[in-house]
Amino acid sequence: MCVQMSIVFSEKGLKDASVPCIAQTFVNHNAQLFKIYVLGEEQFVVRRPSIKNIYPGSEFINFFIFFN
């Protein structure tokens, strides 16, 4: 079974979603993700790049992005 994630920018893009699926709101995050790992008593924070902020009217609004 292949699990794929996507970002849908409009209701029109929902036609390409397959069910079952989970939907959640995209929150702008300044192109950064923070991953937190806990191993025993130790904690590690890793910052990694992500997609840029998306605003209404942007060039991406009629598209969708698939990723793993």
C-alpha cells in the first residue's frame, strides 16, 4: 500500500483526492519544519526546509502538490 500526501489549494483540486483520506488545514510556516525526537531522557530538534508560504491569489492556488 502506497501512502501519498498532497496539498490541495482549492475545492477543484479535491476531485483528485482518493478515499479514504485525512484532511487538515495548511498553516503557513515560513518554509521551515521542526522535527522533535526524544530518546530516553535526551531531546533532539531538527530544522528542515519545507514549501514556501502560500497565500490566496498566489500562482499555486489552482494546483496541487503530491509528495511522500
